[in-house]
Amino acid sequence: MGHVPIARPAPSRRPHVSRIAVALALLIAGAGAALALSFFFSWPEEGPHSLIVARAEDFAPSSVTTFREDELHLVRLPDGEFLALSMLDPHDKLLVEEGLAPSPCLVPWRPEFQFLGRKGWFRNPCHGETYDLSGRCFAGPCPRGLDRFAVTVRDGQVVVDVNELILGPPSDGQATPVSPP
């Protein structure tokens, strides 16, 4: 009798991925990452465009309310007008831009400080710049008055646009300071 062949299964083969498929997958992944990064860096920055502070009637004329986290002073002038003054001193901002200072000084409201025969001034503790209630500079190395933000009163609410910075007024030693009564 003869020999009966026995069927043997073929050895298992590893799946083989071609180099072209690997290169194509890497190309698609790289293009996807580049697209994601371009969207991330070109997408408009989300942030507060305005800050609703409070009802206008909550602020007395000639008052200063400091919002330290937003680095601004909300001032209600004697005539009832509102100003939102930046706490960052303009002179110090220039020093920072030129690399001569690590960070700008914050200018606090000093209600008891006396200057030019008047009481109540913004005074920079770093360089002595002195600003009246309206943010106009009256002493020190000031390139201009305190910068400000746009303020509107809508439906009785005070709204500060923290993204719209307006440069402060030029220094004028002949101006009459605005001070609390």
C-alpha cells in the first residue's frame, strides 16, 4: 500500500503592512496635527469683552472703586460721569517695554493723600507719579495720564469694555485738578 499524505495547515503568516500604507498614515497624521495647530493659533481669543460692574446708582459722585483682579479703578466724577482708569502706570509700562523694569507698578487710590492743597489722589508708590481723580498727571515722570477703558451705562448698569484701552490725556501742569469735595 502506499503512503497517504496528511494534510498539514500552512504556517500562519504575520500581517504585512506595506511601506506605502505606513507612509500614507504618517502623512495623514502630520497633516491633521498641522491643521489642528493652525486652528488653535488662529482662532480668535475668547475673553471678556465687557465687564458689567454694577448699577450706576450704587456709585456716589466723587467715588473710586478698585477692581484689583481687573487692574482698574472705576471713578464716578463729581458731575456723575464714569471713568475706568487702568491701575498700570504709563511711565512704568514704557520702562517694562524697554526692559528697564520687571513689571509696571500698580497705582492705588490714596483718599487721604494731600497734594497741591487738595486731598485724594492716585499716587504711584514706585516713582511718585501723582494723578487726580480724572487720571490726569500732575507730578512725576508721566508721559501721559492714566490709561482708561471705555465705559457705558446701559439700562442703569455700568459696563466697562476691558478690551478697548484708551491712552490717557497728555500731562498739563496748567489744568485744574479734579478732586473729591
